[in-house]
Amino acid sequence: MAAHALALGWGPLRLGSSGCLRGRTPRGPSARGSGLPAPVVLGRSATASSRTEAPGSDLYCVELLRKRDYEGYLCCLLLPAEARSSAFALRAFNVELAQVKDSISQKTIGQMRMQFWKKAVEDIYSGSPPHQPVAIELWKAVKRHNLTKRWLMKIIDEREKNLDDKAYQNIQELETYAENTQSSLLYLMLEVLGIRDLHADHAASHIGKAQGIVTCLRATPYHISRRKVFLPMDICMLHGVSQEDFLRKNQNKNVRNVIYDVASQGHLHLKQARSFQKSVPVKAFPAFLQTVALEDYLEKIQRVDFDVFHPRLQQKNTLLALHLYIQSWKKRY
């Protein structure tokens, strides 16, 4: 079946999931209420002078992104100059939270780190950010663009829930995780660009879900190396595939069919996001440049017949920067 898909193109998810946009609270003014140096946390809030001086906090965010989220780093470089530093701060914040799970040995330690960030966000909105480089840059971004606090807290809350090493029960659970993390990040990126538009929100929701699904697929070999499987259990059960099949790196038809179904849902969200392209303000397009990397991965996994362990999928796209620039120049996403 997977090989047949190469000839026919992408098919729908067989579980019948429509991938429709989930409802969310309206946005707008009424809605607001390892090679790296270890960030310095002094356990106190920065003074007014130290917040403005904070030497190196902006460079820390840039370097963190360059080493831990290179695709996001490239996307930030192509943003308008006035939005760039805030975008680096937001993506650095996301990286700080994302790497907690893989850097802890006990869940309680992860919860303590999440609690630090919850308090940091509260302090940021009260004007007293902690003396930590990402928090300081995030404070500047919040002050500069009046960012919605709720999206920052949603990212933290969802990352905290995800500290449990459990597979997603179904594709909808994976989509919810992606909506609350990746889509929330995109809503903030839109605010940095000065965009508050319903069509842009719809596109951001679908792109965020596509990002979450692709991230889950890309991380599967790494998770397997740690003897963990996070792929949706409902799709695995549909094809009679067990976690042990993945741990053994089984490459039979049923395993590939699982990957095909998950990848198809990611492709569907990407397609739906682009269906809004004529309605989305052109000024919002730079926030969605990550679609280039998403499409690149989905095309590569299709070419290797949905073998999620294929070495080609682990190779960096050396032309990604060029492709991102061309997409930016064409004003498309």
C-alpha cells in the first residue's frame, strides 16, 4: 500500500480524521489579559538597569537556536529586521522547554523547571523578569509587541503534561499537543509581525499541527534508540503493529503503513493551511516559512517508501537556506 501511494500521491488518513481546525478562543485585545553556556539563574528578578543592559542575552538566544533548532534559526533570519530579535526570543523559549524532557532523569525535576518558567512568565508580565537570558529577551518581546500571555502559558502547560513518557493514544491527542505547543508559538509569531487575522490563525493552527506530526516522525529513530515509542497507538493497532515491532526496527508493510497514515495527516494539515493562502495577509507569510522544511521531510519520507529509519531522512538538506530564501522572495508559504 505504501509503495502504491508513491504513484497515486498522498491519500487520506484511513481513520477518517478530517484534520479540521479545532475551535479556540478568539484573539485580539480582549483576549490578552550542551555546547551552550548554562543560563545564569540568580533566583531574583532583574533590576530595571540590568534588564536593559543584559549583555549577551540576545546572542545567547541566537546561538541556542542555531545549535538546537537550525531550521527555526534560518526562518528567523528571513523575518523583517524589526521582528527578528523577538522571534529569536520566542523560539529560544520554545527550545528551552522542549529540551527539558530529554535532559532529566526524574519527572519531578522537569516539573520544577516548568514551574520556573511559569513563574518567569508571570514575572515578565509584572515587569520583573528573572535574570536569565531567554527570559530577559522574552520580556523585551512581550513589552515590544504586547504578546498574549495565554499562548506562552499554554506551551508550558502542554510541555509539562508531556513529561510523562507515554505514547499518544490517538492521532487527535498528537494534534492537540501540536496545537498547544507549535500552533501557540505561531500565534505569537503572528503577533510579533503585527498580524491579528482569523485566516492567518487558521493557517497557523494547521501548520502547527503539521509541525508536531513531522517532529514526531523525525524523532522516532531517536526515541527508538532510547527504547521508547510515541507514535499514535490507534494507528499502530489498526495495522496490527506493536511497539516491539518499532523497537526491532521492523520494516515490513504494516510498519510502513503506520508511518504512511501519520505522514498523510501531516500532509493534509499542510494542504489545508495553504488553502487559506489567498485570504492570509502577505505580511503574515514570513511566520510560516517552516512549511518549506515540513514539505521537504514529507517528500523525502515518501521517496523512501515510508521507511522512517532510512538514513536519507537523517541527512540535512544543504539547500534548505536557499529554498527558504526563494519561498520568502516569492511571498508564499
